[in-house]
Amino acid sequence: MRAERPIKAVIFDLDGTLIDSMGIWYKIDREFLRENGVTEPPEDISERMKPLTVEEAAELFIKEFRLPLTNEQVTARIEEMVYAEYAENIALKPYAGQLLELLKERKIPCCIATATYRSLAEAVLERHGIRERFEFILTDSEYPMGKCRPDIFLGAASRLGAAPEETLVIEDALHCIETASAAGFVTAAVFDEASAAERDTIRAAADYYFADLRGAMSLF
């Protein structure tokens, strides 16, 4: 089926939506602690890290595990490890390439709105050869309130030349779907394992819900 309202532009989330990256934080938290002598990291460490910035996570690591490092040293090492994952390992989510090709054929402009550092976003998109498919990338650098406020979505739609009701936001996280929906955007939620526990709530909040990006192709 096609969307009831004509879609003239698309705003993509990156992590968990276009790329399969949510699991790397579980991996990196543990790798970092192990290389600093914490041989058995707590099982809940990644869940506790999830709402924190890298700087906040560094401070917690230092205090809780008594690491003989500065906040700057911890932050630099974590960022180095994360960059390597984005530049070398992280895969696209299934059907991402096909959906982007369809948008190109339909001449529908799209962009990325993400909380991820721009350098990471650029690295993974360049590696997969899809950077040029996006008009621009917006991050928390331009919109410090992130996706808890609609400003990043509204700014993206304005730059794409479309009104919110003509713009599809594709996300995997509940709070992002809720923010975009409240601002009048058409929303499509895509399943990601990291948000599986909220699947039913996400399904209820979004205009459309898909198991993967192939489902979103039916909207065009």
C-alpha cells in the first residue's frame, strides 16, 4: 500500500534504522573495561551506559572501576574504538540500499537526523557508498536537544522543502517516533532488536510499523 498522504521528503534515523549498530555499545563497553583490567564487567553495564554521553560514561567508568585514567583519556579511547567499528565493521540494515535506490528513482529527497557524531555517520555512509544519496546530515551539534524536541525534524523538513505532513520520518526508537508524530510528521517505525521490549508501544505510536525497511518501500 501507499501512504494516504503524498510523501515529498524522507528523514532517516541512522543507528538501528539504516545501520545495524546498536549492538556495538555492548561490545565496546566490555572491550574497554577488559583492556583496563576489569576482567568480568557487570552484565548491566551497557544498559546503564545507554542514556549517558561518552563524557558521562567516561566519568562513571573512572569512578566505579577506579581506573587510573583521566576523563579525556577514557573518552578518546572509547571514541577511537567506536570509530573503528563505524569505519570498518557496521553493516547496513536489510533493504537499506534498495529503499534508497527507490527514493532516487522517485526523485524524493532524503536526509539523516542522528544523535551520532558526524564523523561516525560520514565514515559508515562513505564505506557503504551511500553518502551521496542524502542531501545533508543533521546531528546534536546543530540541535543540542536532540530528538526530545521536534526542532531537528522541523529543520530537516524545511531544508528538504517539505511540510511535516508531507515528510516521512523513519525511526526505530519510541521517543523519536513520539516527538516526530506530535509535530505532525508521517512516521514509520522499523524494528530493531535494541528496542524489542517496546515493540507494541512503538507500533501503536507510529503511523506505520515494519519488520524491516522493505516494508517502507510500499509507501512510495
